[in-house]
Amino acid sequence: MSSASLFSRVFFFSVVVLSLVGSDSAYASPRQDKAPQETGVPKRVIQMRTPDLEAAVTSRVEPVCPAVAIWAGVSGDVAVRVLINQQGDVVSATSIAGHALLKNAAATAVRDWKFKPAETDGKAVKMEGMVNIKFPTLNPSAALMGKVEDIDKAKAAVQGNPSSPEAYFWLATAYDDDDQNQEAVKAFKKAIELKSNYEEAYAGLIELYQASKATADVLRTYQEAVENNPHSLTLLTGQAKAFSDAKRYADAVEVMKRAIEINPDDFNSLHLLAWDYMQLKRFDEAVTTIIEELKISPDYPGALHNLGWTYYQMKRYDDAIATYQRIINLKTPYSGLKAVNREMGLALLQLNRLAEAIEVFNQTIEMKGDVASIYCGLAAAYLRSDRIDEALESLKKGVQERPRDSCVHENLGFVYARMGKVQEAEPYFRKAVELNPSGIQGYGMLATALRQLRRDAEAESVLRQGIKTVEDNTQLRVMLGSLLTKTRWSEAEAQFKEALRADPNNASALNDYGYYLVERGERLDEALKMVQRAVDLAPDNGAYLDSLGWAHFKLGHIDEAERCLDKALKGPYKSPVLYEHLGDIYEKQGRRELSFGMWQKALALKPPPEVVNRLKAKLGTESPNKK
């Protein structure tokens, strides 16, 4: 039968999967970009004091003072942050303080230095710290010594040295400090034009674009910067983060892998790479990467949290629970601890360990802090335990405490609908749509409720609005197609086709399109193939098995039809039409007593009036045309 034809089937049967978990962003574990400060963990990077780091230099390249700096009389120290690998080579050097005219020269020189490798427990490790590069005064009578304002000095430097990239970089930073951003952008671009591998100028330009949220300019500039500085760890990691922020996770993965080749065993890079794998649903690779993180920092809660979440997504619920419990057992401060408890409750719920899930959700509610959908998880556990009154009360409390959470409104509406109080459910579904207009669940639930209330025109309007608003609207198209089948078949068919164009393996679209073709007696062989594909994608789905059996019945494959419907009845899915179909099969086989039994079971489930009339006609107690 159509997966959209019954109120309980469309969205509510899988409450945990859709409404309880909520959006991916609400459920995903928090992103931790900072490396943990752990104790008792083998150090992969030693933080060095500046004197000790400078004493470890074995080969030093002196910086070349830019001509414009000599002309301007600029001197002083530049602080350079440096990362050195186990072989003593400089992996990354970034000037973080000093005069703008000197920064690039300082970092460029340090990148060619060599250091004596540091050791921990007899093994070479990376080093990180600051070194100071001194630039003496080489021109005491320089032209700019008496100037006061940096912008004036920088402008004079550009006028006196029009081909100097450092002069334009200085001017850009002066404009930036004075919040003249457009002028700063022009000057940074000119510096890059004069020196295509000017890493500091790229960094300054990117920072301005990021401040103005010009994502396309950020990505374009990073691409150009990396092309001209292919071994810059700073630019590679920055580009990967920018891709990730733009939700271009596949690009982020490829760039971050390049950064890790340059700087292996880096906790931050591994953490971000794992995050990107998680967003791509490449869960096996995410697990492998997180395990590498945990070799560096075995008890870091952020990495463990991501591992638990990934196991949950892989349906490895026992592993997820064990990982979440490991975080709880650490008894260390962690901002995501309430989310950890909630997710552990959801994993227990998936394993049908209902009493434990209820206990965990209630404990989570008592914890300080806020996290989405706890009340929804608790309500789901109560519902599965047939404790509907407690589910109702928990969601009412959730609405009071989290009035802006669409999940509690959706699920409170669901509980009312399950209790047969569809009119009471409707306002909660409407509120869910208001609170989360980009979420598919609210539209689907509201439309289904309106259909139950025989307000099909309103249901159609809701679905069309959802299709306009929701990015991934395939399921709403399936629902709209099902709604239109009786009155506007060509429009209905167009919706099914569009859904399958967007997602050729959408089981619901395959099932519903095929089922309605069967109901119309059209293209039965094609319909059978579509429904069979739906069953192949979801072998235990009772609605799909019903559709498959009905298609076989219409094609005269009576034994195969009976086999499909018998399998459907063995699962949790029960519907009046399923029993009606099986009754029709028994009647075709001449098993009249069994057919009457199935039709009576269908009537006992209180189907819609049109189905009641049809069943009574088959039982011989009422005309099928009686209103």
C-alpha cells in the first residue's frame, strides 16, 4: 500500500529517526577545534621556551631586510611561531608580531633553519615555540623617521617604492587597523600582484573577506594562495576549515589530507578531518581517523564524543553506549556532557533497553545546561513502553521548558494524534513549522493531520509550501503525489517522477508510484519492478511488502502475493488495507472463511469511511456505494 496513505505510517512510525533526533546540526556532536591540554599522555609536540628553541638551532639563515624597510628606517624584532618536525626541519613558520615590512622576510628566513630534534623517552618529537628575529637600524637618517601616522608612512613608502610588495602590505595593514577595509583589500591585492607567493598578504586579505562573510572570495583567495604556496601548512589548514565551513566537506577532506602529509600526527588536523568524514557519512574513515586522534590524547572528551556519535550513525549502538559511558566515567569537565547523556539514551532506545533509556533521559533532564530534544527521547521511551500518559506529560513539560524547540511540539502533536485527538495535534504541528520552517518533519506531520481531518486542500497547500522551503523535499513530493492521485493523476505522477529524479533510490517514492499505478491498473509490470526495488531497499517494511503483494495479485501471481502479505503481517506494521488485501487473496483462492476473518480484522482497526464501506460491501452487509 502507499506509504503515505496512513497517518501512523508517514512520519510518526519512525519518531526517533526523524522527529526525536531532530536536525543533523542539533544532534551532531560539538566541533572542538582546540587541541586538549592533557596530562599523562605521551607528547607528540613539545612546547619550547624561546631561549631553548633558539639554542637548538643548528643551521641559521639570516633574513634579508627588504629595501623599502631600509629606505623607511624600520627596524626591530619580529616574533615567529615555528613548528619543527622530528627530523629538525621547519614545518611551519608564521610571523605573529613585528613591523609589517619585516614579517615576510623573517618568516621566509626561519623556514630554512635547521634544529636539533627534541626527544621524549628516547624518541624524537616535534617542537613548537617562538623565535625572535632582529632587524637592526640600517638607515638612521631614513625619510620616514619623523612621520607619525602609520597610514601616512605607508603611503609615503608606496610612493617612494612603487614596485615593493612589502610597502603595499604595510599600507594594507595600516588601512586594516584604521577600519578602511576596501582600501586594505586593494593594497593586499597589489602586494600579491607584485609577489605571488606573499603568504602574509594572502592571510590578511582572507581575514578581511572572512570578516565581511564573503565566502566565495575567501575560497577563491585560498585557492590562489595554496597554488602559489603549496607547502604552507597555515594556508592548507585554513583552506580546509574554509571548505568545511562552506559545507564543501569532500574538498575539505582532500586539502586536510595534504596538510597531514606535511605534518603527520597533528591532533587538530586529525580532529577536523574526522569531522569532515562524519559530515560526508564516510563513517568507517571517520572511526579510523578518530582512533588516530585518541592515540595522541586517549581521554579527550571531544574525540570520544565524535566516536560515540559515529558509532550511533553506523547503528553500532553497543559501541556507542560504551564510548559514551567512557566519557561519563572520566568525571572531567566537558561542555558536551549533557549531549553525551542524551545520545546514550537514544542508543539505549534503539536497542529497546527502555527502562535504562528512561533512567538516562530523566538524569539528563536534571543536569545543568541545555540540549535539544531530551524530552522527545524520553517520550519515545515511554511510548515504546506503552506508557502514553507519561509520554504526554513529559512533552507538555518539554513545551513549557523549551518553547522554541520544534521537536517537542512535533512529538506532542504526535502523541495527541496517536490518542485519536487529531484536532488537538494540529496546533502543535503548526507551531513546529513556525519554529523550524526549513525542517521536513513539521510539514509532513501537519499535512498528514489535515488529511485525517479531511482538509485535503489545506494539506496540499502545506506540502507545496514545504516543497518551496525545505532543501531536501523529496519526501514531501511523495506525499503530495499521493494526495493528488485520486483527482489529478498527471500532477501526482509528475511529483513522483521529480522525487525519483532527485533521489532514484528513494524507497518511498518507488513504492507509492508503483502502488498507485497498480491501483489504476496501468503499466503493471513497470509498477511491480518499482515496488520490488522499494522492498529491496527496505526488506522488512510492511507497507512496501503489502504493495508488492498487491502488484503480484493484480498480475495473477496469487501464491507470491500471499507470501508477501504473510511476511508483512509478521512485522510491526498493521493496517486495515493490509488485512483487506490478504482477505481478497483468500477470496481469490476460494478460502471464504479466511477472507471474512481478514476483512473483519480490517474493520476492527477503524479505517477511513471509504474503506469501511468497501469492507462492509465485501462482507455483504452494506453496499460499497453507500455514503
